Amino acid sequence: MLMPGDVVEVDLGMPAGSEAGLRRPAVVVTAGRVLRGGPSVVQVVPLTRTLRPSGAEVIIEADGDNGLKVRSSAQCQHVRSVATSRIRARTGNVGPAVLSEVCEVLALLLDV
């Protein structure tokens, strides 16, 4: 079962314009109470190795808990819903501190 903060390998398909796409890691940001219901669609924030100075992105250091191999940036501006069938593997979890940071940026972007 997926948990909030899980790092997953997801196939986002072919990108259009500046969208995040292709197969890449992403952080699951769907609420735990929703995930417990076994949804067929979840919300994810794609990760990139390209680090940019942006208020819409959160830097995540690679470590044994999250399974990332390199320092990455959570692209909160690219949050999206994906079918769980697009998820290929779970590699780890970013932990509550990083997940909280990602959620704060999402709240700012979405004005909620």
C-alpha cells in the first residue's frame, strides 16, 4: 500500500511543452486516509535532477530512506494525478519533514 511521501518510479508519458514527463521518480502527496481506500488514481509531484532556484521546487537530498541516487528537486508546479497502473516501483519515502515542505509549497501554489 502506498503512503504519503513515498518515492515511486512513475511513467508520466510524453511531455508537452515544459511539462515533466517520461519515466522518473515522483513523491506521492495523496492524503493517507485516501490511500488507505486503495484508490486507482493518486497525486504525485515529479522529481528532477536539474536543480533550479525556484520557490515552486523543494530540494531533496539522496539517502538510503528515500532511495534516490542523486540530489533531486520536487517540481511542485507539476503536481498531477496519475493512475496507479503508471507506478512501476516504490523506492523509499522522503519522511515527514520533506513531505511537509512539499505540501507547504503545494498549498502556496494552489492557494489553499
